[in-house]
Amino acid sequence: MALTSTDEVRRAGPTEPVWWGWGPASEHEPLPDEARGLLARLGIPVRPTAPVPLAQVRLPPARLPAAARDALAAIVGSGHVHTHDEARIRHCRGRSTTDLLRLRAGDASAAPDAVVLPADHDEVLAVLRLASRERIAVVPFGGGTSVVGGLEPARPAEQPVVALDLARLDVLGRVDRESGTAELGAGLRGPRAAALLAEHGLTLGHIPQSWEYATIGGFAATRSSGQASGGYGRFDDLVVGLRVATPVGSWELGRAPASAAGPDLRELMLGSEGAFGVITQVVARVRPLPARQIFEGWSVPDFATGTRLLRTLAAADLRPTVCRLSDETETLGGLARPPHPGGPAAETKTAPDAAPDGCHLVTGYEGAESTVERRAAEVAGVLLAGGARRLDAAAGPDWERGRFRAPYLRDALLDLGIFAETLETAGFWATLPALYVGVRDALAGSLGAVGLSPVVMCHISHLYETGASLYFTVVCAQGEDPIGSWRAAKAAAGDAIVAAGGTITHHHAVGTEHRPWLGAEIGDLGVDVLHAVKRTLDPAGILNPGILIG
């Protein structure tokens, strides 16, 4: 079944993904002819490059002692400790482009020595206590969707490492309709959580692009932000309670809707990326399923005008549930209105080799019929007064139907030897224009300096009263050293972000890739505080070593 819309993904749920990319093999398609033509006009060469066969993937020797494996099996059951090659490969790294380039080339050098699947909180706690005692590194594993090196720990070469796969913690606990909360197992994937809540007429409203495979625990541990953040908030806004397993014991956090009992310690776990403990359950705020959902497409004269209009909406408390403004390059490249499987590529208002007819803007609304109609009309009034014009009725739904296709498009580009990657940031409205230009120029300059002629695209996708996020997509030839070239470009972008006063990450988390700039954002004293928390909760340093903090 083609996952062509949010509703269809909700009904179907994802199946096992390919080991070398995103999603099931049945969803992978060759790059459309229209996209190939655009690549040719942009001067990006095609060089077909298939992933190596699974049997040719190179794995390091397993370092987990037999006694430790037996002890783990005694905790979770022998059928839930996997050491075979495919399990290790499937739990190797995340899903960034650099992760996939190494996997596709047969490099699984970062693979864990074993994959352990606990059934509940108590088993997680027992595994952590054993690992702490035996000095075994533990990588909490949800959907494996990290794009910032969050699943590749830094530890001595001789230290064993296990992936702690939380897939069996996939139950919906107590649903408190009166309070509007639900207990969600950390291993629940997005579609499964949505389906279980829908049986109660409820929704989280949290749908990031990784939603098909990412998990509830991962959403919390990385401060995830979904497409509907304007209406529902970021995932950390939805969390009212956490249950956490640490090497030194259990931790229950959140016992009231608000508290003045000192600092909110939930914040230590939200965004902790598995470095301080393993989130096993999230108590989240839920809402009734929306009676109405609509998406509309707009064109604004240019990115600067569109940004000012979004600032006006945010200041007037008129944020749409969903809002995405593409710059001129993204509009021209077609990512603003992507094709969907089983149908032709979406029509654009401009030929791909001509100047774009403004910038594409998508707005979406969810809720009661009257609420949706009123908010859509209020937003439309601001946009029309500011020079925007409506696109055809299919423009908004086209974007929504193609929402989950971007990772598959990235894989299709990799099959042709083309590099495609993303990064994101956020800043205050006053500094957003300089942040946009600084990051765009840093990426283009770094990759251009090694002859790769990159196409750098950007969109705004999350609005706040005081600012917004910027999400960049880069497409170019792979060149002789794609990983090295991208690392240099990412470093240049990180420096530009810090110089312009932006955040090093809005919703992708820190991992290892953003760690060099963490001190610039939170200060050396802030880093010391995080190290102190780590020493308290994980004194042996076995949890995701090197992730978030060194």
C-alpha cells in the first residue's frame, strides 16, 4: 500500500525498512524523469551507485563476553538477545546521509555487539545495572532515525556495546480522558501510537517527518517537533510525566500539571538523548481527534515578504496548525510541492529552468469545523493583505500527500550517486534574515570550494511569537569524498549559526555532529552542569557515551 497521505500512514503503519535506507523496499521508486531533467539543467552529474549486498557488509568482531550475553539473556529471555549479523547491521548508526553512505558502501564498523530487547521498565533497569557493573556501553534504540550521529557512541575499541531496542515497550497504558492525558510506552512508533489513541477518539497531534519509524521515547529524548507544532506544540510541550530507568535506579517525573517544587527536572530528560537514562514511558497531553483538517497553498512574492507575513501572524496569535514557507530555490526545485507515488509529478507554476513565481507557502488547520473555518479566514485576510495569492485547490493537499516522501527521494538520489542532506536551526525574528543568508552562504561556499556546485534550499516550518525555524536541504554531486566534504560544510554552517545567534539544532538534537558547538550555545558552565548530571545518574558512563556531551 502506497503511503500517500497522513491518513493512509495512520491506517497502515510502517513495515520493516530496508537496511540501507528509509522505509520498505515496496515504497522505493526510481527518481522521476522530471527530477532527472532538473538535475541535468543544474549540472549535477548522475553516477548510478547501488548499495552492496547485505552479505558483503563488513562487521567488526563481536566483543561481548559469553558470560555477559548469558546474563542479559537471563534478564530478557534468550530469544530477545540477538547477535546475528543482520540485527547488528540494522542497529548500526542512524539515517543521516553520511550514515547511509557508509552502510551502502558496506561499512558497519559502528555496529553493536548485540541487540537486547527488554519487555518492560524493570527489565530495562536490570540491563542497565548489569551493564554498569560489567562496563558494557548501552545505546538506547527507538526507531533508529537519528540524523546527528546519536547512535554511534564514542568508547574504547575494546569496550562491548549493546543496542537496547525498546520495540517491546509498545503499549498504551492508562488513558485519562478527564485530565486529557495518556500513558505511552517509549517503544511505540508514531503510527501505532496514533492508531491506539484513535480508538479512544484522541490524538497527540505530533507528526514529524520521521513519524513512520520514530518512537515516543525518541520524540521525548530529542525534543522532536512535528509538522503541526503551530497547533499542538513541540513534543516536549506535550510531556506531563516521564518514567526513566537509570543505572542507579528508577525515576518518576511529573505529578501535576504545574509545580513550583524547584526546577522542573523533566527538562533534564527531555533532550537528553539517552545519555542520562532510558525513558520507558511518557505521560502525554492528548486531544480529541480533529473534526476537520484542511491544507491550503499560497504564493508570496519572495522569501523576505513571506517571512514578514509569518512574523505578523505569529505576533497576532494567528499561527496556522501547519505552516511551511519555501524559499525561491526550494520552490523552484519542487520540494515545496512534491510528487506522490502512483501519480504524476505535481505541476509547478514555473518551468524548472525559469525564475520561480514567488515562494510557495502551505498552511494547514485542524480542529472543530467552526474553529478551522474561522482561523483559515483570519490567516487568509493577513496573507491577502500582504500580497500573497491563493494557489489552486490541489496545492495544499499535494504537499500533505507527499509529506513522507522526502526520505525516499533522498534514497533515490543516493542510488544515482547524488548527495542530499538537511540541517536545521532557529532564531529570533530580528536575526532570522541574517541567519538564513549566513547558513546558506556557508553551505554553498564550502561545497562550492571543492567543485560540487550545490543547490541549497530552505523553508520555515515552525513559528513562534519571537522567531521561527529554518530547515535547509542541500543537493549536489557526491564528489571524491562526500562524507569529508559534508563534514566541512556542516562545520562551516555550525560556525555561521553561532555567529548569527541561532541555535545549533531546533529539533534534530545534538548527537555527536552538533556537540562541538554545544558550549557556544549553553556556555562552559552549562556543559559542566550536564556532566554533573551524567556523573550522578550514570556514574560508570555506560549510557550512549560521547552523545550530547563528551
